[in-house]
Amino acid sequence: MAGAFLTDDLTDLFQTDDFASAATFGGATINVIFDREYLGVDVGGEVEVESSSPACFVATSDVAAAAHGSTIAIDGVTYTVTSREDDNTGVTMLRLRT
């Protein structure tokens, strides 16, 4: 379990006036840090196919019910959760797909 010094700072980390965006999960509005990392996919040729690997970081307490197949809407796009990775500091990364 994360120490109080870290969990107290999570509120500041997920402020929408800095890095975070508003999202909808389970009917509630939560703040997430959204990332759409570039991903080069090797399809057996000389050139990679461009793709992305969307993910979001969120306070674990906001996504306690998140599981594979859950949905989250970010910036008007609905994503399906493909993986949930809790880091035991109070932050969870959800890997997503459209």
C-alpha cells in the first residue's frame, strides 16, 4: 500500500489543468493521463507498419471495478480495457484498444 505522502499527491497529479484529461468510466467522470504511444509492428517485411498502443494512467481507487472488457471514454473515443496493471503506489495503467 502506498504511503500517505504519495496518495496525497495523487490528487495533484491527476489535475486536468496540467497533464490529465477527463474520462468516463462506470458512469462516473474520472481524471486520467492518456498516452497513445507509437508502436512499429513488424509484419514480416522490410518496413514496419505504424500503429499505436493507447493506455491511460489513473488513480487505482477510481477504477477498482476495471477488468478486461470494461470500457472507458476519453476525448470522445470509447476504448476497451485489454490489460490492467496496478503498480502498488495507488496508480493503475489500463492498456486500451478501440
